[in-house]
Amino acid sequence: MKVTPTELPDVLLIEPRLFADQRGFFFESYNRRALSDAGLEAEFVQDNHSRSMRGVLRGLHYQIEHAQGKLVRVISGEVFDVAVDIRRSSPTFGRWTSMALSAQNKRMLWIPAGFAHGFLVVSDIAEFLYKTTDYWYSEFERTLLWSDPALGIAWPLAGSPTVAPKDEAGRPLALADVYP
């Protein structure tokens, strides 16, 4: 596995070693020892799987208590994946990074606790998998407004995305509950 910091050094791009031939391909989508050797120490407790259509935007989600680290990847289609640093004490507070994740490129992204996360589906359909370091607690779930002009996220949109009511009602960074 190749692990590379993004422009937000705590968010890591993970590129698995791919073995491909005429039969298809094989790769390790998770190897605790390899990730630990690369400095990523995480214990995962939950796996999640979503399926969404083109133009669906999910996020920007986080839990203010029981913060979750997430290891994310796409197994079908393609998404524009975004992580926003919402740790007030961080030198990169309020900055975001993005990555194209797809079934074709097989890239994964490590988004540590302290970041809001979301994605936009840019293919006809996308299936998205992610491991989390803590369980989901609805009472602690928060949503950062995906369209907050203060963030200036350059979503690759032609028109308006399809969002859930909770995502439409997200709070701008200036009013959001954030981490110390």
C-alpha cells in the first residue's frame, strides 16, 4: 500500500497494490499492519455501504461527540470526495481537500476524527464503502453546510445536487459545532 498525505496532512490518500491479469484483479482493501507501518493507527468498529445516483450529495457529516475516523472507498462508479478540517486549534481549520474516488482508480481516503466528510456522485450510480472508528450516534450527528461560501468547496456541479433535508439544513462553519 502506498500512503500519501494530502494538502491537509492528516487526511491520507491510500493506493493499494493491485495485482491484475486476464482473470481480473486482486488487492488488499484493508491491511492493519501495512496501515500501521504507514502511521495510521485505527481500530474500526463499523462498516457502512451506500448506493446513490448521479448528482446525489451526501454531507458534510460529522459527530461532535464520539468523533469518527473514516476509511472510505468506492466499489462501483465515481465520487468527488471532500474532507473539511473542523478542529479549531488546527492550522488548517476551515480548509478542505478533495479526491476523485472510483471503482476504476481503487483509491481510498483516510479521514481522521475532527473532519467533516461528504461526497458528490459524478457517475450514473456509485456504491460507497467506509469503515468507521466509532459507532453512529444520531444525537451527536452534525452537518456542515455543503454550500457554505466561507468554505468555497469547488463541487463539480452542473445545477443543484440532490440532498437530504438534514444536508440542506446544515450549518455554515461560522455557526457550526466544531472541535476544540
